[in-house]
Amino acid sequence: MILDRLLRFSQNQNLAQVVGSYASTDVIDFGLGTSTDPAIPTNAQGGGVRDMGIGDSPALKLLVQVITAFTSGGAATMSVTLQGAPDDGTGAPGAFVDWWTSPVYALATLAVAGARLLNIDWPRPPAGVINQRFFRLNYTIAGATTTAGTVSSWVVVDRNDQMYYGTNNAVNGGYRAGITIAN
């Protein structure tokens, strides 16, 4: 798995927040080029739109990972929404629309540092929505205020998807302890 700064939505984003929605700290621009790059077609001020989910193998994936475990005085939950926006004609994002929303994660899931919340390939545009140039994540906290918790999130080419075993899921391995594989 390669983490690329240009494909980052959040880096240790603090989500110790009251109930509400919080946009990722970064917006990813999938524009094709600029007026200073004449070799690539342009659209408006910042370039055309690339189709990031064309079904390549491996496909691009969304990775959202809990960095600091979440805590709450109540039954806090969180969901993550991928949002896209077109170029507004000035090279800036227009109005963001929802592309995909995760399941609602309970505090028990969020309270595990290292938990990977998303497990999806880059989604197709929703029905009636054109491909977008700008993308961000929107984190929605519900149920109760969170008193601690940070996440980091990226678009990645591949993930490290080995199973976790051991105390507090801290051991990364291919097989549970005690299983012998005959070679």
C-alpha cells in the first residue's frame, strides 16, 4: 500500500467533536491539467475530469483508518460519506454531492486504534450525477459527542488486507496461532 500526499483526505484529523458533520481537511482535485500544461486537455480553469473508477485491477480504494481511538460519554457513532463536486468555472469546487455513504460505525468499532473503516473500491457515480473533479470525505458524528478520536484517510492503489490476530488484534499474520500448514 502506498500513501500519497496528493491522494490524502485527512491526516490525523481530530474528530473529538459534538454531534454534526465535518469535512475532511483536504480536497482531492482529479482535474486533467491547467492552462500552463497545454499537452493535456483543459476544461474551465483547472482541467477536465478523470474517471478514477474504470475497473482496473487493482482498482483504486478508499482507506479510512482510526489513528487515535475514539471515546465518548455516550453512544457515539460515525459514518463516512464520499462527496464529489464539479469545477465551479473558476477552478474551485462547486456544490458537493454525496456519492457513497458507509455503514454507521458504533463506538466499539471506533474505539480501536488501527481499525480500518472502509473496504470499498472507488465507487461509480450515483445515478443522475456526472463524474466530478473534486472529492472530499464528510465524517458524520451522531448519538453523542466524541471526546477523543482521530482518523487518516486516502485514496490508495491497494491495501494491506491481512487478517489481524492476537491480543487486541495487534499481530498481523496469515494464520491464527496454533494452525500448522503442511507443505
